[in-house]
Amino acid sequence: MLGLDRAVLPGAAAALLVGAACLGLTALVPVLPGLLVAIVLGAVARSAGLLPAVLEPGLAWTGRRVLRAGVVLLGLQLSVGDLLGLGTGEVLVLLATVAATFATTLWLGRVLGVGRRLTLLVATGFSICGAAAVAAMSPVADAEEDEVATAVALVTVYGSLAILVVPVAAGALGLADRTAGLWAGMSVHEVAQVVAAAGTVSAAALSVAVVAKLARVVLLAPLDAGVGLVRRRAGAAGATGAAAAGRGASPLVPLFVVGFVVAVAARSAGLVPDAVLPAVKPVTTLLLAAAMTALGTQIHLGRLVRTGGRPLALGAAATVVAMSVSLAGLSAIG
């Protein structure tokens, strides 16, 4: 899966070192999510011109291959049993939030004139699980690297704002800890962002927030497969025109998404020894931190600004939809 060669070693090593340092910082200062710090540092390094050419191949490789390996390992942290911690009404609210966020973002992307590939990445990342979901959808969408980086940048910007908004709004609205945690888990984009937002409320809010977030992550594979099937049928009908012919058929389900599903199934079936799981989690987090560092270096802030306000408006709207639908649904079920 990783396809390692010597050209990528310097950049990959640099990303791993920076990612590890960011995770170490989080251990010292828990309010600073390591994955967010990693991607911000990468973006700052890019903007400041601090990246020598020798690092470029490895950073590009890490942003693709290492991130996908991290997504596969993330599946070992999930099991079908995790969903049993949610009530039927809460599961329905979660499904409604994901569906509304995804569908509304696709519609608004067309209204705002944002490119179809970027719109699809934003819709997936904001409705499911941030950068990991963007990575999973990117081969299905035939997305370019700058589109992936832009979608990840939007996830970072609005997910970071949500870390501040959710605890303050929950307190102002007088939400119970469980409701506040569910709200964070159903609406905030990245797993690390959910942990930061809900952890600020209470330990009880954090525990239920993680369950709700993991339930969203489980939806990554069926969403990816569904979009791949729709795009394949559209391509077969000639809807994608010459562009589809030039790019080739989109995969129905990327191989690493299949790996993610297999990992979830293995965990659910009890095929993964309990002694292995404590070792897998830090490795997964390190891989994701390295990938976030690499993806951050692909974020050209000047280019993001030059894209205009449309992608920024789309990200803002997607965030508002996710937070509004989930909060309204949780309020309705009490």
C-alpha cells in the first residue's frame, strides 16, 4: 500500500518527526489537538517558504499513502458494538444530519459555482469525518491535489471554529452534558476536533461524543461506495464526457476503504486481540499526524484566498447545516 522508495524518505521522515512533536505537544497541553497543530504547522511552513525541494516528493507521498494507511488502521478502533451506546432516536438524528449536510452542500456548491470535485470533497469531509473522509473520496472524485488540500484546509478552519463555538453555545443554551456531547459528535468535522470540543464540556460529554463521531465514521464506506456507483453509471452514460475518458473509470470503492471496512469487521468479530489495540491506537494517531503535516504543506494560503469567497462560503454553510440539523434533532427527541 505504501510503495516506499528513497526519494520519499526525507519528506516522509520530516512529516513523521513533526507529527510526533505535535502529538507530544498535545500530551503537554491537551487543549491543543495534535492533528490540527500538525496541519497548521505544515501550512505555515509552506507559506513561509521553509520547505526545501528535497522534501517535496516525500510530503506528497505522505499526504496520500500514509493518510490512507491511517484510515485503514482507524477501522480497528471501531466496532458495531460502539453504535449500541446510542438510542434509536439519536441514531436517526445522526443519519439525518449526515444526509442533510451532504445533500445540502452538494446543492449549495452548484448554486455558488464551486467546482464539482471540490464540492464533493467538502460535502464528504464536513458530513463524515474531515480529512480522512476527504482522502477516501478523492480517488472516487478524481480530485486534484490542490482540491484535496483546499477541502482539508476548509475542514481545519471551520472545525477549529467549532471547537470554540460548541462549548460556549452548549453552556448558553443550557444543554445537558449528554446532549452537548452528541451535538459535538454529530456536527464537528475531525475526530480530534470533536475530542477538543466535547472535552471542554465534561468527561461525560466526551465519552458520548466519541461514540457519535465513530458512528459517523462508519458511514464513510457506504457513502464512498454509493458515490462511486453513481459516478460510474454517469460515466457509462456519457455524462462525464471526454474528461472521464481521459481519467479512466473511477473506482467503485478505493482499496484502502475496503481495508477500513475489513478492519471494522475484524474488530467487531473479536478477531483483533485486546492486547494489540493499545499499540495500534498511537501508531494510527502518529500516521494521521504525519499525514496532516504533509497535507498542511499542500495548503497554499494565498491560493486559498485567490479561490475567492465561494469555497469559504460553502464550508461555512456546510458547518451551519450540520450544527443546526443535529441540534434541532436532539432538541426534538429530548
